Amino acid sequence: MSPITAGLIQAGVLVFALALIYRPAGAYLASVYTGRKHNRLERLVYRLVGVDPDSDQRWSGYAIGVLGFSLVSVLLLYLLQRLQALLPLSFDRGPVDEGTAFNTAVSFVTNTNWQSYVPESTLGSFVQAAGLTVQNFLSAAVGLAVAVALIRGFVRSGTDRLGNVWVDITRGVVRVLLPVALVAAVLFVSAGVVMSFADSVRVTGLDGITHDVPLAPVASQEAIKLLGTNGGGIYNANSAHPFENPAAWTSIVQVFLLLVIPVCLTRTFGIMVGDRRQGTVLIAVITLLWTTVSAVTWWAETHPNGPATLAAGAAMEGKEVRFDIASSVLFAVSTTGTSTGAVNAMHDSFTGLGGGALLLNMLLGEVAPGGVGTGLYGLLVLAVIAVFLAGLMVGRSPEYLGKRLGRTEVTCAAISLLTMPALVLLGTGWALTRSETLEALNNEGPHGLSEVLYAYASAANNNGSAFAGLTVTDDFFQSTLGVAMLFGRLLPIIAVLALAGALARQRTVPPGEGTLPTGGVLFAGLLTGTVVLLTALTFLPVLALGPIAEALA
């Protein structure tokens, strides 16, 4: 079987599996967040935290709940790392230093999971399980809650209430993430993924030398790392490590897990707003963007222009042989198109065009299909901008799903949209002015610029993957990347919730003769064009200096 045929089969199996689960999973997610009954476990949680589950909150109260919950989570995770030496299952590993602990706490709470340390030698099993894995669940549930709050803004009429943040977070964990992650973890264990609370195991290699191989509770974290679009691995090699991802078929399962919730949320959106064509438009845009970036990256990796890669027949440096080009590309495009950041190949070793496509995938705003919750509300913000631009072109008041888009709504959407580019460009520019940055780079010229740009794009988009050619262990990178992760997560959330509150206060107006239809091919094209145009206007100059220049060299 040729590599192209094998790659097409893998992509076909992945798409078929997503299409099969799309309708039932989308309907289930809608029922989770529209149901009025609470199960026993949920009621126990509400009693413990003192929450009335039947009360609704204004957007400001909802936002305060998200911010307070996130900041307390950062503090607790920071303390767990600093106090590691006093905790069980620490394996004599001391406290994590202040800068790394801050960066890691912010990273996992914001669903970024950027790791500037070697996990298997830095953290014990208790901090991995009670700290990082718990945040993998909670940060994903927060993203789901914010997306659902925005949908309610479109659905509700003449009210200032968006729901209850504590109910939404609890349901996301109890009814969605925990059950699916449990099944996935069992599947991974059966496939050979490690699940152990021992420190290490002593094995004799083929060379006759005895090695101490680190162990950890990998399968439980691996499942939610992917399902929640988190991405942080227990091993430094992440999903390229055989203890995390032992075979080609498990790699496809991992890609399925990181795509399934963001993809199915478009169906949930259509059901909740009462017009399933709206969800169809969103999934069409996502599919077009994902397919285009996948095709470009696959072509780039199979048509290299360097002497070594030409001799090998493909760009195999930094890729696992058991995955080959196709599986590596599927994983890379999916992880940069979501906020996952997990990798089964080294993105720094991709070709100039291939690595540039992965970078562009993040700079599109991670809406193809985006992270758990974040992808949907990011795409809806872009839909608001697209409708507003269409209204300007024809001279009519813009409306979307029966809600007029005035100054308040467009301002909120603009703040959410512009936060990421500001953080990426300011952070990259500041880093490049430092002489120390040149010493931290493994490469000079356009590729070195791409490494710095990729780092801040990954942080501000809450992705977490890295080119792996930039050393970011000094205080400057630890702090600036941490701030980029924090602001890149929380500022858009505040803006999105303010937008939801403004929409919910409006009375729904019936469509008129001048209303732009948003349930068909025309709007899908307009939305796709808006995504591409805004990214090109913002990032084309720096992309020309980095990956484009490298690809043309």
C-alpha cells in the first residue's frame, strides 16, 4: 500500500467516525445544558459549595464566577507545585521553582498546557494527578460553559440572565468529560499506554545496558488531555512517546478525541438556537479550513526542497516512523486547529511551508474547529464581525439570529477578536529586541523568527505546542508567556460574556427583507472570507519575514 493511500484511509476513517458521532453527540450536549433536572452527584457538589442550582446570573456575575474560579485554581496549582516535597508520591522531587510554577499554573488553568520543563523528572504522580489532571477537566468545562452562555445570549429575549456558571461547569465535568475520559482511559490502557503510580521500572535494553524508565499515571491524564483539548503530556516527548501513544491506530484515536467535542458543538449550537442550518454553516466553514490546511501541510511534507529530505523522499526528521507523514500531519493540523497543543511529531522539523501552515492554523484564531467551547465562541464572534461587515457593504442594520448588532455588540466582538493579535505581536516584538533571545534560539534567520512567533501565538491562543527550537526557561519568557496565556484566555471570555449579556437583553426581531440569510452557502463563504482576511491583514507582514521567506529560500 502506498503512503498516499494509507494516509487517505486514515483521514477517511477519522472523518467517518466524526460524521457518525456528530448528530447524537451534538444532541446530547444540547440536552446537558438545557435540562432542568440535577442528578445526585451534582446536587452534592452544589451543597458542598453552597450554590443554588436553580438561580440564574447576569453576565457580570457569570464572568466574576469564571474569573474567580480561574484565579483560585492558579493559586492552588501554584501551591501544589511549590509544596511538592511535602506531598505523597513526590519521589524525592523538590519544589518547582517560582517562575516555572507560575507559568505552569497559568498554563493548565487557561487550557494552554504549555510546558517549559521535563514533566517526568520534575513532577511527582500526586501533582500530576491532583493538580494537572484535575485542571484538564476544569479548564475544559469552563470553555464549554462560556460557549453555552453565548448561545443563550442569542436564544433568550428581554432578560439579563445567562444561566448559572457553577451548574454549567459541574455538568460539563460530570455529564460530558468524566464519562468519555473514563472510557478513553480504559481503551488506552488496553492498547499499552502506561498507568502506574510507581516512580520507575528498571529494564535492560537491546544494547544490554540497564535503564531506569520513568512511570506515571499516564492513561488517565492522556484521555482528558486530548478530550479537553488540553495537550500537556506526562512525558516530555508528549504523544510521540510510546508510553503515551504506542501505535498508529492509537494516534488516530487521539486525533478523534481532540476533535470530537469542538466539532459536535456546532450541532449543539444549531439545536439550541432552533435552526440546525446555522450549525451546518459553521461545520462547513470548519471543514473547509481544516481540509485546506491539511492538504497544504501534507503536500509540503511530502515535497521537501532540502538535500537531506530529498534524499529521504519526505521530511521525516522529527517524526516517528510508526506514524509516518500522514498521521503526523493529521495530528499536527488538528492540534494547532484546536487549543490542544499535544504533538506526535516535532513541529520545528516540519518544512518551511508545512510549519508555516501550522502556525497560520493558530493565527486563524483556532476556529478550525477550535478548543472545547473556545472554538465555538471564537467562530461566533467572527460571525458577528462578518454580519457587521456585510451590513456596512449594503448599508443596512446588521442582524444575526434575530438580534441587532449595535455598537455594544460589535465592540465586545472586536475586543475578543483583537486580544490575541495584540498579545502575539507585542510579545514577539519585545522578545526579538533582547540579545538574550538570540542565545535562546537554535536557529537564525526566518526560522528563528518563526520559533519566537510560534511561541507567543501558542501562548496567546492557549494552544501550548511549541516549535521546540526556542529555550524559554529564563524569567523573561516564563513571565511574558504566562501573561500572554492569562490575558489570551480571560480577556476574550469577559468580552464574550459581555456580548452574550447585550444580546440576551434584546428582544428577538423577526427577519425582514433586508436581513442577511445566515443559514446557507453565501454566509458560509462570507464567514470563511472574514476569517482568512482578518488573519492576512494582521499577520501577513510577520509571516512573510518568517515561514514564507523560509519556504521560498
